[in-house]
Amino acid sequence: MLSSGGEHVQMKSLEFMVFRRSQAEELAKSLGFGVSRGYLTLNGRTVYCQCCGKALRPARLGNVLPGSTIVYCDDPACFAEYVDKYLWE
Ligand SMILES: [Zn+2]
């Protein structure tokens, strides 16, 4: 729903990791991911978004399913799938 002063969009607080874009690479590394030639890797293999299949750059990391190596990019459509698949079962 649009309102006249639609600048203030509240982020919903759901159960997923929240981090700043600048922290994404650090976070990924703390979870065991590597970075090679600008892309996230795991065990030497490039990591892809679970939804759209795009190779993930650290800055485009959207969500990591806690306790797993399942990652999503920051595309809103992919985020929607993540929420639908893992948070609302
Ligand atoms: Zn994606």
C-alpha cells in the first residue's frame, strides 16, 4: 500500500541474519566461505544463490540459512522464497 510520504519503509523483523553490506564478506568468511576472484566460494567451488542460481559476490549476499551453507542473494524475489521456504513452514 502506498502512502503519500512513502519514504519510511520499516523492515520487518524476521528470524534471519541481519548485517550491513560492508560486513557481508566478513560474515561469509566467519561461516566458512571463501572469496575467490570476487565470488563467494565453499570448498573451492563458487557459491550460487539457492533461488535464482546466480553466482554470489560477497556484497550481494542476502541471507544465509543459519547452520547451513544455503545462501540467497539480495534480490527481493529470492528473499521472498527464502522466507517462504524456511521461515514459514
Ligand atoms: Zn537470488
